[in-house]
Amino acid sequence: MKALVKSKPQEGIWMVKDAPAPEVGVHDVMIRVVKSAICGTDVHIYNWDAWSQKTIPVPMIVGHEYVGRVERVGDEVEAFKPGDRVSGEGHVTCGFCRNCRAGRRHLCRHSVGVGVQRPGSFAEYVVIPAVNVYRIPDDIPDDVAAIFDPFGNAAHTALSFDLVGEDVLVTGAGPIGCMAAAIARHVGARHVVVTDVNDYRLGLAAKLGASRTVNVAREDLRGVMKDLGMKEGFDVGLEMSGNGRAFRQLIDVMNHGGRVALLGIMPGEEAIDWSQVVFKGLVLKGIYGREMFETWYKMVAMLQSGLDISAAITHRFPIDEFQRGFDVMRSGQSGKVILDWEA
Ligand code: NAD
Ligand code: ZN
């Protein structure tokens, strides 16, 4: 089958015409990929940075954001049939650790990443366990279904705390920060302020419903808070940049009793002013992946109740033009990029 493979330990990704199709175990589902999206993780793997070098066994079919049709199911699978339109949870969990058994599968200690440690979805076919497959209702378009994975990161983070009537700060207007801003507006936050240092991305955040965007490279966040009549500070902070400076700024402008969810992955250790965490009584919560499958349920329900995240998708290419997709992702001048396997 055709697949995009990290076949060499160096910068780049390569199209292979004769990759072996994955085997279908008795509890597995084989999905024919219709549309893929490029994740920031795929860009890290493309760039072959320090994290990829220690995490990705080469060769590896990468990719984990997609929508497709069920092609074939394992002998024990009853919940799905060929033709069903589905996406899939990219964390394959063990099912037997304490958290898995308690229904907290996103906290599994043994989770394996699709397109990271096992063959992924930049391919004609991807195979995942049936429990990881998620059916997509007919009223949700393919493009949106293809980005359920990062939309789920945004939803898991944004829905960690009550946002109704709250003032929310999102640091980082990448695709996930932009979708988080949209969710915060949808569920009834008051001010949703989004910071970045990239004007293209701040434009995207505004389109998705940020009530105010701030380029912190040249604008003073405290001045903006004053303009908005915010006297005390932000109630909820969503860290979605993976940047230490952004995180320190977020801590600095939180109100006492503020709640902070951290999704962004900092490249190394970052110092913060812990006395602010202590004296303000801040709550910090780390976020990994999506809750299985409450986040998936909420994503569908929010879309069906009027949430629109489609503006987060800015570019679409046929799969054979994948290089253009990676180039635009690497330029920082994009939101989500969709690669179409049927075009
Ligand atoms: P992204 O890299 O596209 O976006 C990050 C944004 O932060 C960029 O637009 C960048 O310009 C901005 N930024 C840089 N410095 C800043 C500063 N000082 N202040 C404000 N913004 C600043 O990433 P994404 O795909 O939207 O993902 C968001 C983050 O979440 C990344 O760090 C990613 O690695 C991480 N992530 C975590 C999980 C998880 O399970 N925890 C899952 C997916 C992604
Ligand atoms: Zn487990």
C-alpha cells in the first residue's frame, strides 16, 4: 500500500508505494484512510529533532489524525462493519493498569502512540483496536472529523474547568489554542484572550472566536486586561504554546484561586515563580491526550450544538502533494493542513 514513511534517520518524510499493509488481529479494525491531517508531532518527526530521535523507531509510518471508512474487522469485532465512517483514538492503552481498569484510560502508564510507536495513518490503511475506533455522525464533515485528535486535545484542556462567565487566557494560538478559544466561547466564557507572537495565528484565533488577541512581542497583556476592565486577573489559564515565557506570563496574570491547565510541551525544564502558585492558591493540571471517550462524546455534542471549528483548517492538498503540506506547516503560516487520499 501507499504510505508516508519516516524511512531514514534524517530530516524529511518519504512516500513509499509498497509498504506492507498492517495485519488485522481478532479485536482490530482496518480503516481505509480518506483524509489525514498533519500534527505538530508529525512536523517534529519530519524535522528529526532530539525528541523524535529518541522516540521514533525507523522505518515508521507516521500520522494519527484522520477520518476513514472501515475496510475490514477482526473476527471478534461486532461494533463496526465495513463502510462505517470513523476516526480513531491515537493512544492504544494496556487495559490492565489501575487507571485503565478505573476507566481513566488517558492516564494509562503503558500507552502506545499510533504513528509514533506503532504504524500510523499516513497510509491507505491503518489498523487499530476496535475499542479505539470512534464512529462519526453523518452531520459532521470529513475535514472536521479528520482533526478530532487535536480538537480533542483542545476540548480535554478547555473543559477541565468550569468556564461559564469566566475570563480565560489561552497562551499559544496554534491550531489547538485556536480551537480551545472557540470552545471557551461556545460554553459561555466572558473574555477569551489569546496570546501569541505570530500575527497569522492570532488572526486565526480571532476568526475562531477569541474576544481579544494579543501579540505579546509588542503588546502589553496587562494593558489589554485594563482595557477589558479586568481588575483582578484571569480565572482560567490554558497553556497551549509549550513556551516557558508564555507559561510564566500566564502564571503572573492569573487571579487568586485561578485554575491552569497545561497542554503545551516545553522542550526542557522551565523555571516559574512558585511563590505565585502558592500565594495565589493556583490549581495546575497537566493534560495528556483526550479522555477516552468522554472527550470524544463532548466533541460530537459541541459540534451538534453549534460549535464551529472549521476555520482552524487553512490548507488542503491531495496526498501526492504532501511536501507542500509539510512546508506550509513548518512555515508557521497555517492552521490545520488536510491531506486528501482520494483526490
Ligand atoms: P503549535 O506549535 O502550532 O502552536 C504553539 C503556538 O505558541 C505557536 O503559534 C507559537 O507561535 C506560540 N508561541 C510561542 N511563543 C509564545 C509566547 N511567548 N506566548 C504565546 N504564544 C507563543 O502547537 P499546537 O499543535 O497548537 O499544540 C499546542 C501545544 O500542545 C504544543 O506545545 C504541542 O506540543 C502540545 N501538545 C500536547 C499534547 C498533549 O497531549 N499534552 C497533545 C498535542 C499537542
Ligand atoms: Zn493502562
